[in-house]
Amino acid sequence: MYRTIDEFLTDWKMESDSTYKVLQALTDESLGQAVSPQDRTLGEIAWHIVTTLHEMMSRTGLVFDAPKVDEPVPSSAQTIAERYRQASEAMVEAIRQQWTDEMLQETNDMYGMQWTKAFTLSILIRHEIHHRGQMTVLMRQAGLRLPGVYGPSRDEM
């Protein structure tokens, strides 16, 4: 749990840089990769990561410009990566301008539960890590080279 905004921003920098690196490794052709017809495609998971920034954080009252959950999945991998980078930067700037450390203990209705802003930030990071892991499996199936996240990938060794 985060006690200060700077604690979150330190973690977010590392995790969002890793997510951006993974998104940059996608190709337009790989966006349709899926485990099965019933599952999300690689592009859908990538776009879900992007749109969750606004969807989740707007529930806390944070105001910033980012893609909305109902926006269609772009057909360009580069567009997805750049929209993520822009949304992440806008979210960080909004947190810096709109929140204080004391506000991290305020609660918000999050999906029918009461979460502190600090807990929401923790869940946001875990959500991103979870889906980034799913993406790497689909990327391997699509024949893409995987970038290292918490160390070098076998493709980088």
C-alpha cells in the first residue's frame, strides 16, 4: 500500500516503462493473436490496459485525458503503444496536480467496494502486470521477440 504519491510514482515509472516496452514490441499482424476464439486477442488485451487507466482512475475523481473504455481497438500496434504512453503521462500529471499524500487514505466506490486511493493505485499496477503477462504468452505464440521486463528475456540473452 502506498503512503505517499512519490512511492506510487516510483513503482509506476518502472511498471509503465515495462508495459510500454512490451506494447512497442507488438506488430499490427500480431494484434489478432488469441488463445481461442472465446478469448481476447492480443490487441484487445493491450487496448484494455490502455483504457483501464482512465476507467479505473476516473472512479477516484481523477480528471485527465485518456482513451475511454468504449473506444474501439486501434488496428495499429504503434497507435496502441503511443496512446498508452500519452495516457500514462496524463494520469501521472493529474495525480501530481490533483492529489496530496493525505488524499491516498480517502475512499471511493470501486466496483461496489470501498477502496482507498492508495489501494486503487496498487490494484492498477497489479492489473497491468497481470495483463502484461497474458500478452507475453500471446506474443510468443505470435512469434514475436519478447523484451525483458524484470531482467533479460531469452530473446535478449
